[in-house]
Amino acid sequence: MRLRKRIVAWLAGAAAAFVATATQAEPVKISFLYPSPVADVGWAKQLDLGREAIEEKFGDAVESIVVENIPEGPDAARIMNQMVTDGAKFVMLGSFGYMNDGLRLARQHPDIAFIHASGFKQTDNFGTFTARNYEGFYLGGLAAGMVTESDTIGIVAAFAIPEVVAAVNAITLAVHKVDPDAKIKIVWLNSWFDPPKAQEAARALISQGADVLFSLHQDTPSVVNVAEAEGVYVVNTSSDMSAYGPNSVLASVINDWNDYFIESFQAALDGDFKGADFRGGLASGAVKVAAWNDDLTEEQLGTIKQAEADLASGKTHVFAGPLKDQDGNVRAEAGTTLPDQEIFGMNWLVEGVSGSLPN
């Protein structure tokens, strides 16, 4: 009850910024921490668009602070602590690796609302948000299976966290639905932001015969640039990167956090913020697929669009059984689907992937 009173007390003060006398009140400070630089495309850019959406809606009643290109670890912990010391009342932490330090800080400051990207731990004032990117990449996988001539698909993947593993599995399932003989090859970067390493991985996969690449959570168009130069297709993450690959981009899987960020901030102001686990997909608009390549025929695009509608409506599910892992173990029986708990904790690869998860 004491915690509740403190939160309500702060919210009452913050809400005052939105009455007619707003010009006389101090703006509410909101702070955003990104693992990579804010460029014109990429993960950090999409997060920053969400921040801009809050500013656009609430105007001078908010003051935002952005710190970018901070890797997980002591520097991130120091900076988020400083944000709180400087008076932030709403904090967005934009990387999986910020989770434990952020959660510790939230428990120390129950009057501050936190939202955290891709994590799996919550408390009363610490919520998490994750995209069902696997839905978008399933659609991209269908397109890849339709256009490949070499029957080889290459995936440049960041870290083997469940969100990325689920995307790899979704791609594999979709490709094999269209082209059962296709080979799926992966290079793990163990980095969110390493353009030279991403380009090296892309070229290595092309040298192994891949004529369609997937760029999973690289925060730059590095893989897109290689695909454009080498004349292969690519499906990228986070933003529409077709300007960097007008010929090569087969599709872009886009994250849109604007509505979620606005709703979370509004909930904090209204006293309704709860540390929930938001998982947005095609149905909510948090995941969108755009920039479909003109090389796809009208019939192929029609098939993809129908699959998109079926996923968004819940008529079908990416991880519907029967599903087996690489070792032949049954993970979902026919007629069942994997529950969210298993999808968002996925630590295994489906049957048909060449390669393994890094230790």
C-alpha cells in the first residue's frame, strides 16, 4: 500500500503537466538508452521513432534524454543510474542485456516506470516488450523459398537469444513449406552492431551458394549492402532498408513501437502502469512487413498476403505441429501449437537447419 501511495503521489504531480497551466509546470523527464547509434534505419532508429511519437503527442509536457551506442555492461548500468539521478520518471531500456541492471534499479526506485526490450523479467514498475518478429520472418521465408534458385538460404544472426532463435526457426519452416530441398545455413555474430563482421558473414554465406540472405538484428544495412553488390536477395530487420538495396531487398520486417510507447507513458501518467510483458505481432501492428520486391509475381504475393492475414487473425500459427528439432525430438504434436512460454524461451533449432546454437 505504501508503494502504491508513492506511485500515485508522483503520478498526480506528473499529470499536472497536462492541464491548462502546463507552461508553469516542469516537464516530465523521459530517458532512452540504446545499444547502437541512432541512424536513419535500424533497431535504435525504430526505438527513437517511439520516443518521437511520445514527444509529438505530449509536446512541451515532456523532456526526453537519449544516450546511444552503449554496450551491455558497467557503462550501461552507470548511465541508467545517472538517468534516474537526473530525475527521469519514465525509462526505456533498449537491449536484452540491460535487463538485470535495469530490474535492480527499478526495484530501488518503485516510483519510476521502466520498459525494457526483449527481456523476460518483470516487476510492478518494470515492464518488457518483445516483437513477434518470427511472424514477419515466416512471411519472408515464404518469399525466399519462392525466389531461390540455388536452394540455399543464408542467415546472418546476432545473438542466439530466444527471439532470434524463433526467427531462424520460422524462416526454416516457411522456406521448407515452399522448397523442401532448400538448405538453411547460419552464421552467428554474437554482436548487435558489428558492420564489418556482418559483411564478412554475408559474403561467406554467398560463397557457400546462398542466393537469399536474412539479416537478423543487425542494426545497419551492412548485409543489405553486400546483397546489393553481389546480386542476391535479402530480408532485413527493424526498418525498411530498401533504399540501400533497391534490387536486393526481398522484404523488410519492420518494428513499430509508437503505440506501445505512448500507451505505456500514458498509463504511467494515469496511475495505471503495470510491469507487464507486451508481445506485439502482425495483429497489433508492432510487426509489419514492407518493401516487397517487384520480382515476386502477383500469384506469389497473393499467397504471402493470405498467409499474413491468417497469422494476424489467429487462423494459423507459425509454430503449429507437428514440429521436430534437429535431433528428431517432437516439440509440438500435430493439432497443437507451441505456447508463448516455449516460443519466447526457445533454445533449440528446428529440423532442417544446418548449424547449431553457440555455447
